[in-house]
Amino acid sequence: MDKSEKLALSLSLTLLVVFMGAIVYASVAKNIEVPTCITDVEPFTTDTLFQTGPDEYELQMVSRMWAFQPSTVRLPAGSTVDLYVTSQDIIHGFKVEGKNINLMAVPGTINYLRVKFDEPGEYLFACHEFCGAAHHTMAGRFIIEEGLDEPETEDGGV
């Protein structure tokens, strides 16, 4: 093996160790959760939002051509949401503006991410994976309000 090949191999292995170390550091020291794919649970077919604790909620979101159910979710400010996303038909994307949420909705699987909504406001979400002729209509929103007592969902459009 020539000197330049050894250097390239050493540099590649060093970068691999650095990147893996960064993931472990983010996970452990900064408590950043990596999105998770759950394959050992039967995917749900209806959307559900329920409270699991004080300011903690679980949202099961279903994507299908060409809608998210629910399309509108109202939550109180300061809520932590365990978000589960699945698809009924084909692969869809799920991206929330202003938040670090970017999941794939894949038939037969459930993708999970925990998110906290501290600031009141409207957080729009949309499908970012082309899914057919009406792909551009596949959107919704989280409405985060101060002083909201009961969370609610709506299946109307944006």
C-alpha cells in the first residue's frame, strides 16, 4: 500500500470516529434524540391525540393521499409531544417549519420523535416527499396557544 493510500485510509477512519463521537455526544451530553423507526408495532389507522402527563401529549398522525390526519392540532404553550407518524398508502414526508422535525411516513412502519413547543404561534407542516398530483395540498399546522386548557385536533384543511 502506497503512502497516499495509507493517508487517505487513516483520514477516513479518523473522520468516521469523529462523526460517531459527535452523535454520541449529542445524544448523551446534549440529550438530543435521534428520530426512531418503530417496526415491531402494528401501524395505527386513525389519528389520536391524548395527554400522557402534565404538559405531555402523544400524537399519532396518519398520512395518506393527500392529507395528514389530523390536519390541525391545537396545544398549550410549553407542551412536549411524542409524535408518531405512519402512512396508509405510499411514502410521505413530514416537515415542520421552525422546528427540527423532518420525518418520513412509510407504510408498515411508525416513525417517532419527541418535540417541545415552547413558543406560542403557528407551526406549519407539509409533505416534502412528492406523492402524486395533489402533493401540494398535503399540509397542516400546529397551533400553540397560551392558556389553552384542552388540546384538540381538526381534520379540515389549512
